[in-house]
Amino acid sequence: MTEGHPPAAGPAALNTSVAHNARVWNYWIGGKDHYEVDQRVGEHVAGMFPVIRAVARADRDFLGRAVRYLAGECGIRQFLDVGTGLPTVDNTHEMAQRIAPESRIVYVDNDPIVLVHARSLLTSSPEGVTDYIDADVRDPEGIVQRAGDTLDLGRPVAVILLGILNFVLDAGEARDIVRRLMAEVPSGSHLVLTHPTYDGDVGGEGNVAAMEFWNANATPPITARGRAEIAAFLDGLEPVEPGLVPCSQWRPESAAAAPVPQFGAVARKP
């Protein structure tokens, strides 16, 4: 186990008067690390877009299936989880090290509320390592450079971007972030991605009004994208079957899994 990079912010840095994504998401998945304002905004959004709780659960379940696939079938032993969010049950390192205790995991986030809770992510099996760095997704090279203190960048890495690119409002900038991150890791590395959509064929049309409310009442601002825009994040990579699909339907445990307006994919760097 490593002590990692200590959290750089404390409770004084938190703004508890405005709803924040990490806390509202925690509320939607049944966690306890949120404030009244987060619950109030979360309930309002859920009233406008009732499927949001199913989206939150599906996103979390997708992470579990993707990590188990990568650690199990693919033999990946290194994970770079960018936009970690608040710790909850079955974090990336717990799932990976359950399969391969020697797995090494680096978590990345820059939200003050997440920094406060970061210590709970710095637990590890004796054979493995976890670390946490305070960094912004808009600095891919800086993230990878610091992650290199823990990860062997000569070996494949699973780069996890769950529900984070939707906070990069410019689509070109978001594509560039993915390109630059994946350029820093070797062949055999994988990208794990989820992103909300407004596509009507998966029930996403309600996302538009719900996100307008969110952007007027919470932080950080968010955007949804269409299937083609999200697919562009995979350019140059080899999507793993079944490709880009609603995250609830990526290798589901039940064939009856209903679609949600949140696309998910796992793709390999050739």
C-alpha cells in the first residue's frame, strides 16, 4: 500500500450552498455523502428525468463488468481512473484486486469533496498499490506523468473515463483529451468510457431539459451528446464487442437489461 499524494483541499474549500455533481450522483446511487441542496436538486432532476437513478446504477454496474473483463479475460493489471467521484461500494481497486491482488490503481479527481474522502481509496491488497492524484482531466500529459510514479507505463493500462467527458463542453476539446491520454499509454491498453446522450431511441430526449435545469442550479455544467459524437471518442481504437451501446447492455448479466440513455464502451489500443 502507498500513502499516495495527500488530498490538497480540506472542508474549507467546499461550497455546500450549490449542488455538486459528485454529491448528487452519490445521492442517486444511495450513498450518504451529500447535503440538503444536493438532495433537493437531485430530486428535482429525477422528477424531470425519472430514469436518472437507473442511469446512475447502470453506470456503476458497467464499471464492475468492465473491470472484471479487463482484469480477468485481458490480464490488465494497471488502472487509471480519471474522474473518480466519491468512494462507494466496489471501487475500481477493490474489484480489480479481487481478481488480481497485484493490480495497481491510480485515481484522479480535482473536486474538493472527493479530495476530502480520498484516503478511503488508498487501501490496497498487500501485493498491489493504490494512489490518488489531484489533477484535472484537461491536463492529460500531467495526469499520466504523475501516474507514472505508480504505474509502469511500458505495460498496458486501462484508462477509465466514466461520466467525465460530459463536463468538457467543447466536443473537440473532449476528443483531444481522449486522444492525448491514449497516446501516453502503450499498445494493449484499453479505454473504458461512459457518456450521457439525448438520443431518443434510448430514452435520452428528457436529458435536454434536465441538463438545462442542472446548469442553472448546480455545478459543474454538463452536456449530453449523440451516438456519433460519442463514437468519435473511440477513433483509432478497437471497440470490444458489443461496441458502443447503452452501458446497461454492455455484456449484461441479464439478457433482459433495458437500455438507458448513457452509452458505454470498452476499446483496445492497437
